[in-house]
Amino acid sequence: QQPVQSPQAVILREGEDAVINCSSSKALYSVHWYRQKHGEAPVFLMILLKGGEQKGHDKISASFNEKKQQSSLYLTASQLSYSGTYFCGTANYGGSQGNLIFGKGTKLSVKP
Amino acid sequence: NAGVTQTPKFRILKIGQSMTLQCAQDMNHNYMYWYRQDPGMGLKLIYYSVGAGITDKGEVPNGYNVSRSTTEDFPLRLELAAPSQTSVYFCASSNSDRLRGANVLTFGAGSRLTVL
């Protein structure tokens, strides 16, 4: 079941904050976040396991509420380099059966 | 390290033609995947492999075939190309990271396929 991301798109000014949400109708084992710049491949940002909160790089962090089957990605003091499409990928199982199902993505545009 | 290498980067096919998208990784990863990406739809898993000689279907396998004869290579075969197969195809690989509980994907640069 494809996770649902919101919002679909967001436009920010440099220095502003944003939150991207990812929710699933099924129990989750883990949530991945990837960023894809235009014309490029997706790049891994971070992974969250059940109940864990993990800080990634720069000023990007994320949380994972396993009871609500939701994850949120927090981008603070956004930079121009944050522009791109953000995808969450969810795994219902761990290990070799933990294939990721990706959401449709959230397009983030950061303006000067 | 080259990482994950895909060829070709671009290809135009006529309806009914066949072709193979090549994927190679030099990271000694056990797991390899093929995803397709259509505008606004995210990434859909076509096939995956957990090791040489082992492959399995993903979400959208119809019209495709794969093989995994070596750890490094995971080609994707399109038989009888159809306009619905127009897409960007990404190959990815990962090692099973039991501590992290799931596999972190390294993607190739993508192959843009157009079927006319």
C-alpha cells in the first residue's frame, strides 16, 4: 500500500521551515527519506525505526510515530540546496523482506 | 567506486521492440532492485533480487523480466515494448543492514525510455 505524502508541493523562502508528512494504512517497520533533485537519482537522507527519532545531516531531522503509522520530515532554516522532491519509503517488514514502497513525493522549492 | 552504473541513459523504442537495460554495481551488495518512475507517481518496484540466482516480482512486474547470474549485474528485459512502458527506470542496490532493520538504497543515474 503506497504511503500518502503531504503536502504535494511547498514553496519556501530561504531560512523558512517546512514539514513533510508521510502516512501509511499498514503497520510499519521502518521509514526511509530520500531527496531527488531534478534529472538526478534519489539520494538517501535518513532511516527511522519503530519509535525512533533520528537527526540527519544539515538541519534536516525526522520523527516516526509507529502507533499512528506516520513519519514527518522537518527542514529548518531552509537553504537553496534543499530544493528537490522528497520521497518517503516505507517497509512493512525488516531484513530481506523489507522492500520499500515509495510515496508520490513532495516537491520543495526554496527561493532566495 | 563507480557505485551503480546503468546503460543506456536514453533510448527510444518502437512498439513491439525488445531491449535490455543494463545495471552493474561494484559495492558487493547482495540486493538489487529495478524501479520505474512516472511523473507524479513516485517510484514503483518492478523486480528485485536478494542474491545471484534469486529474483522476485515487485509491485509492477508485467511486461518485464530479469535475471541475476552474478552479484554485480542485474539486467532488466523489456519484451514487446508498449507505450505504457515509457518511463524513467532506476536500478538500485543495497546491503541487508539488520541493525537498521531495512535496506538503504543506492540508486543508479537512471535510464529514460520512450516507446513510440
